[in-house]
Amino acid sequence: MAAPDIVLLTKADCHLCTEARAAVGRVTAALGIEWTERGIDGDPDLRDRFAEEIPVVLVNGVQRDFWKIDEQRLERTIRKVMEA
């Protein structure tokens, strides 16, 4: 099983981002995989694309969730990717 690339897109002063960090951290810790965080503030392309949806979770480059992260859905998604 290959570990998927999990990226949490965030921005400064975002209360939902704080909650999303915790949610993604719990899910990935339970699955024993790593994740990364990327801020959109310094990236005009990401800011233009995702500004209204932050925080956003990308799994292997595909947007899987935004605003309030559903931990059960994220875990199911990651497990499916890992099984593929």
C-alpha cells in the first residue's frame, strides 16, 4: 500500500483551519501516515482557486473536503486510495 499525499490548504487567521488541522491530524495519526500543510496566502494561483473554500483537504492532488472536515469521510477516502 502506497501512502497517499495528504495536503491541507490553509490561510492566516482562519478558525476553521485550526479545527481542520486537528481533524486531519487525528485521521492520519490513526492510519499511520503523514500529511502536510500549505498556506495559500503567498500563492496567487491557490488563493484565486480556493479562497472561498479554505480549509481544503487534497488527497493525491484531488480536492476531497473543505470548510468543515468530515473525519469519517476523510478516513474512508484515504483507505480507498491506499487500497488502490
